[in-house]
Amino acid sequence: QVQLVESGGGLVQAGASLRISCAASGRTLSAYAVGWFRQPPGKEREFVAGINWNGDTTHYGDSMRGRSTISRDNAANTVYLQMNSLKPVDTAVYYCAAHFVLTTIDDTGLKYDYWGQGTQVTVSS
């Protein structure tokens, strides 16, 4: 079992930056690809970014491409999402998920084995 806990969310103003974290426990995260997803209020979940097991491959969704960077520190069992130039439309609950695979980055959300509880990010105008 892998437990994922997101942190770092909060209320920020438009244009600000925020880094959210996904910390794993139970097993090493280095055997997993990790994705970040978000669910805005009243909308469906969408893919934000994903990273393979060692960080040398990343994949971004359309919503935050060019404004976000996903990274990981396997020694710390943590994956990060740096978000810049935040907009009110980025307001959502952000979730991380782990997929027991080394290289494939799934952007559908259907293949992940574990999910965190989410962290709220609210961007005010």
C-alpha cells in the first residue's frame, strides 16, 4: 500500500506562484509514475502533469502547460508541482496519484493505483 498526502495548497492572488507537494509513505515512490490532477468546482477531473519514475520524462496537460513544472525527489519520497502565474480558473482541488509503472505516464486517470485526498488551491482575482 502507498499512502499519498498532498500539501501546500491555499489561497493566493492571481499571478502568484505556489508549489504543492505529494508525500508518499508505505512504499518507495521510486517504482511509480506519478500524476497530478485537479477538479475545479462543478467540473470533471483533469490531468495537469505527470512524471515517470526517475524524473527524466514529464508530460503536461493543456490546462497548465508552460505555467507548471512537475519534479520529484525519490530520496524524499515526494513529488512536487510548481505552479506559476496562477489564474482564478486554476482554482480546484489538486490530487496526486501513483501508478505502479516505471515509464508510462497516464493522463486519463484510469490507470493509477493510489490517490491522495487532495489539497485545495484557490486563486482570487
